Amino acid sequence: MASKIRTFPGGGVHPHDYKYLSNDIPIRNAPIPPEAVIALQQHMGAPAQCLVAPGDEVREGMLIGKAQGVFSANVHASIPGKVKEIRDIYLATGIRSKAVVIEFEGEFETGGTAEGDWRSKDPQELMQLIRDQGIVGLGGATFPTPIKFTIREGNKVEFFVINGVECEPFLTSDHRLMVEKTEGLLTGVEIVSRILSPRRVLIGVEENKPDAIETLNREISKKRLSIEVVVLKTKYPQGDEKQLLKALIHQEVPSGGLPLDIGAVVSNAGTIYAIYEAVALGKPLIERIVTVTGPALKSPANFKVRIGTPVGNLLEECGGFISTPGKIVAGGPMMGFALADPGVPVVKGTSGILALSEKQTRPGLQTPCIGCGRCVVACPFGLSPTALYKWIDHQEYDEAMSAGLMDCKECGCCNYVCPARIPLVQGMKLGKILARKKKG
């Protein structure tokens, strides 16, 4: 373990994290939903092609959506049953998607490849298994994992980084995974290391997870693995891959570039565990760990949830509300999306469901910018959010683009510190859309 606690050099904020609500609560299985609503758009890129029709019987883990194009991903049935209908739904992100609605019936099957078989496979075979099982990034971006692990000719991976930071307030699913599923997680790291052949393997964990740090170090020592656990300062957005690489290897990803441009590949801890299950156990990505928490909720929990489970089912399993929530959010409070309908299903990228109090979500009165510069100081990407917002507001998109608009990760630090309550992040989102339209 590194003796010095590391962090990225500039910007960032430290909001109250509320992790105490669920960080000591062990993972338990969520109830199987009577009806699973499985979206065919759970990844970046084109929606998966639907392979089933109403009335079809499906098995657990059966391929029901085939990847279309390089940036697409396979989708599998999370429960056995009968296809009730194919319908359009809106996801938490506002994206419209076709969804396969499966009514639960029948029995679950057991099976999969024997653990350890992966050691006899070459990197190409391992990559194909990851592709077949529909693995995408579980940190929220849902970037198809095989694309991230495809190394261009002439490039070499110096650093393979496992992101165990989980810097968003409230979320503890990765924390619990590192504590409870350590052996599987480390096997996943070995699998990916076989594919990438990195010079160094690093796991970044914030200092507010001492039990995870201790457990990882103990198991790494027991298995005699060449993996370094690096302790990071508790600061948001430490988990952004650009900031994580600044903290761990002291190198910066170039504007518009990728971590591979500096010889690095970064994967979320949940993604690595999903790779373990896919390759060592022969299990597609049909469930994931989700934190369901918040001050308006009676009994917060960490669940292993079948993809397609309606959010409302999880809220009920937590005992419902102890007060009227001001907002239900999918993801973390800094970068998550407010839900208008508790019938929205859990998808591969759903890391948490938050029931926030009315006090926490009460909007402040927006006033004109006072030029305090707090947003500039807080921006971890070295941007001037107030200047970008003004250019976007005046439809001067070329100026905004030249000033680094596309480098904005919409992390929310500027919103968090703005005393004028200006919706800076929403302005950046809109500005990007309109700038792309103008560019054609």
C-alpha cells in the first residue's frame, strides 16, 4: 500500500457523502420481479436487435438482443418466462428504447463453465467471451468493454487501473463488492491482465473505505498477486478516469484523447466482477449490485438485482418511505438522473437508486452571476464554467467549443459551489447538443 494518500492536483469538491446509510449493509438478493422490462438500449452505440417476439418462451441468460455494430452490446433475459410484449419505454436518462417485457414463470437453470477453465484460453478467446456475455462498463457510462480492451497495433498497456473509488455521495455498491466479493474481483483482474499484459496493475480506493483496502491487501498477499492497492483522498470527482490517472500515475489524458494514449486502461470494479462471472462462471450480465438508499427511505440496502427489475420494486423492498421524497434519482446525486416514474427498470448502468428528502432537493433562488470564480476553482478539468455558460446562453457555440466545452464531464462541481444557483451543468449539456447540431 502506498504510504502517501494521493489525489488529483486541482479542483474538485467534498460534499457530505451520506455513505453511512448503507456502507455497512451486506449485499442481499433482491426479489425476482414478476415482470422484467429489459431495455435493448443499455449501452453506448446502436440498440441491440430484438431476437424474440410476444409469446416466445425464454430461459434465464438467453440472448434476446444481438449487438448491432462495434459500440453495441448483447442483451440477455434476466429471468425465465414468456415474452409478454415488446414496447417502447423511457429510461432514467430520458433515452427512448424498445424493451422486452418478460413474465416470470418456470424454473431457473444452473450451469456455466467450471471455474478455472479461463486459464487455458488465449486473450482473443477471453475477449470473445466478454463480448458474447454483453459486458459493458458498470460505472455509469456503459461503454462496451471489448472496445476498451482492444489495443491498437503499436500501442502497449503500461497501466491497468481498477477504479474502486466510488466517489459519488450515497453509493456503496462497489464498496460492498470489494469487501464481500474480493476473490471473484481479483480473479477478474487476473483475467483482464491476461488480455492486456500490463506492466503494472493498480486498484484505486478512497480512504473512506478502510475495510475494503484491508481486505484487498490481505487477499492480494494471500494469492501472491502483483497488484498495488493505492489509497486516495476522499474527494469528488476522484473516480473520473482522467482524475484517477492524474492521481495514480501522474499523467494527463490529452484533450479529446483516451487513457490508452498515455498507456493506460481503466475499468470499474463492478465491471471487473462482471467479467469474472462471464468468463469463469459462464454467466451473462443479467444482474448487478445496486445501492438503494436515501434519508427518505425506511431501510437502505445493497441489492444484487436482476436487470429489468422496476425501481419501485426495490423501494418497496426497502420498506417504502418514511417521508415524502423530494426526488427519486437513478445513480448518484452529482451526475444521476431524476425519475418521473418508479416503473423505470434497472439497466446495466444503474449503480444506485436514491430517495432524497424535500430539503435536499429544494431549489434555491437563481440570481445573476456575481463573478466570484468559485466554479473556476472547483472545475477539475481546468475550465471556466461561467464563461462557457455565457457563450452558450448567447448562442456563441464556436467560442464555447474553442474554450473546451467538449472537455466538460458534467461532473456537477460547478453547480455544487455556485452561490447564484445557475444551472451550469444543464447549460453545458444543452450547449454540447446544439454545438453538434450546428456543426452538422
